[in-house]
Amino acid sequence: MRQLGRLMHRLMAIPDDREPELTGLGLRVAAHLGVDPSGLPITSEEVRPHRLVDADLAIDEIARADPAAETLGVAGMNRLHDDLAGMLRSAHTNYSLGGPVEYTSAATGPDTTRQTVSFALRLLRIDGAPLAVLQRGPAPQFGREAGSLEIVAVDTATAASFVAEVRRLMTERSVVRGNVVTFTRDEYGNSLGRLTFVPRPHVPADALILPDGVRERIHTHVVGISRQGAQLAAHGQHLKRGVLLYGPPGTGKTLTVRHLLSEAPEATVVLLQGGALGLVGEATRLARTMTPAIVVLEDVDLVAASRDAYGIQPLLFEVLDALDGLDGDADVAFILTTNRADALEPALAARPGRVDLAVEIPLPDAAARRRLFRLYAEALPLSPEVVDACADLAEGSTASFAKELMRRAVLRATLDARSVTDEDLVQALDDLLASTSGISRVLFGGSEATDLETGDSAVGFGAHY
């Protein structure tokens, strides 16, 4: 074994004097271009993971204009690592066109997918000029986080014309336009992964119980400005805007966002929350391309906390750069939500176009609670008097509390194989308010049980009623 090792070292030290020559792939490209491609410049265009389908659609449309266009599979040991130049002429590997075209399945909507080329050679013409394009998808396991198009043509003007047409068609034919999407990080957690398409919510105005005038203010700022965008732009007014919705958990901030999305069916929407908030820069670039657009940052205090309180927050600068990076004519609305407005970085509101409107979504008052309870009890056979009385006794509760209360009432009846009754609602209210640890009220939005300590809670509701 030692002797074999020494032999291998000697063999490795022998200079490789083989001359590179055109591979099978190179010969096919030479026949298509009419010249030896090995001395031609190669133009590279990066394709971000969430635009792979758009790029594939664009290239297919260009190819349809050329009856002789071909999509060919590539075979070769190092094809995942070598660039196009190394695949056209090589001293070590004979790349050929005998392999299968490789595809990956990519989402094009909430319920639709498309087989998208992930590795293939495209031979086509644009404006009559031939070119060859190596189309490949990301390979994060090899450090390649984005897809790419490597283009070789007789002159750079042909390659530039192709790139310009691909970009135009990607924007015009994008599957993202007019949809609701959310970003995820890739499986290695380092960069942007694929898009997830989310069905557009349907939340009518009467399902949103807010103080008088609040819904209208928010709606005007997010939806109204977009619909009057041409007139505003003609008067020199910027369209970029930011709205901050703040208030205790469970008061309806997310439901308000869902209502706005249902009211703007033409808008492209990017939702970011949790770890994906760090992708706000990518979300903003996409929104700028797909205007009119809405970017939603849920629980923004997680990344935009005050620098004084928590030190430097790296993702805060991503958020600030995103809010500042758009031109004033960009019809993009940022909607930020937080449970802790006091912890937010003041710089978020220090400049017009960051946060122009801050709206509190408060705990519902007595009248709002009655409306909420009636809303969630609408399909249930419950007495209006009992529903109203429960709402009156659930002071300090939220919309999510009302929804959970009805769920628990129905659950009690269903487990007993019968229809829900007023007594089920009464008992469910007592159970929620009487939790000795207070965990139910904390989870579902009620204030901690100060009334329980004084005996003024709804425990034993039947006696009160």
C-alpha cells in the first residue's frame, strides 16, 4: 500500500501536457454558431431562486419564435462544477449532448406547479442571430445559491439583447405578479430559498371589528393611495408608504392585514415573519418589480428593536435600507405589525416613506366585544342575550378570545354528540376565565385575572346571569 501510494504521488506530479480540444458539446455549439466558440466571450446572468420559473417561461417564449430551437441534455463527469467555457473545450472531460434534460418542479401558484429546466443547453436565435445558453438551477450543496444563464454568441450585442429580452419577459410574464407569496430560507439556512404561494385571504369589512374610523384610515392609506396613484404622481406626491399596526396580542392586527390583502386583489404581496424578516431586501426588490405591491413585516419588533435598549440589531439596518431604497414613484406599501411599539427603533418613523401612519389596534370596548361575540357565534344556535351577557363579562378580552370561546363551546357539545347550547357557552367562558395559572387568558389575549382576585370575574356565570 505504501508503494502504491508513492506511485500515485509520482503520477500526480507528472505534468499534463494534453491540449484542450473541443468537446462533443463544443462541436455542437460551433455548428450552431458557425464559428469556434472557445475564443468567444461568455455573458453570465444570475437568476435568483424565486425567479427560476419566470426565467424558464421567458426563455421558452423566446424559443417559440425560433422553429429550429433545441433544448438538449448535457453529459459529463464535472458538469455541475465546470462553467460553460470549460465544457466547450477541455483536456480532461468529453462533455457531450447525450444526457437527459434535467427538470425540477417549482410552484407557480397556491395549487399549481411547473416542470422547470434545471440543467440543459438551449440552442436558439434572437433577431435571427444564433446563440447558445447553458441554463442551470441553484446547487447550494456546492455553494451555488442562485441559478444562472451562461450565454455564448458570436458578438456581445446578441448576448446583451437576449438578456434584455429575458428580463423584460420575466417581469411581464411573472407567475408572482398579483399573487400572495412568502419567502423561506434555503435548506442550509444561509440564503433565500423558494417562494411559497399563499391563497389570497377573503376578509370582508364586516368581519373586522375595529373602533370607528380606524379601518377606513388604514384602507385609504394602503389601498386608496394605490388606486389614485396616477393622480398623486402627476402632482409630484410619492407613492411609497409605510403603516404600523400596533397593539396587544390578539386584537386583530393580522386580521386587519388579511382584510387589506383581500381589498387589493391586483397587488403583489410578500409576507415576511420570523427568520424570513432578514430577507426584507430581496422582498423589496421583488415588490419594486411587481408594483403595485405590498410588503408585510409581521412582528417587526423582533428585528427592529431600539438600538439603545438591545444594542445593534443587524436586521434593523436591512429593514431601514429596504424602506429607504425605493424611489418615491414606487407603488409599494409596507405594513408593519408589532405587539411592542415601545420597543421599536425611532428611526423607523424618522423619515417620510418609512412609517407615515401608525395606528393602534386596541382591546375592544364593551360594544365592540358584543359585535365580536355575535360575529363568531353567528352560525351557532345560541341565544343573543346569552352571547351579549358573555361579552359584557369578558372585559379585557380580545377577538381571539371570542373566537376561542366559541370553539370551546362547540367542542364540549361535539364530544357529547349533541348540538351546542347556551350552557356550553357559559361553561366555556367560566373555564377560560377561571384558569388558575392565567395561561389561557395570556395565550388568547385576555388580561391576567385581576378580577379573579376580587371575585368579580365571570366564574360561576350562571349565578350572575
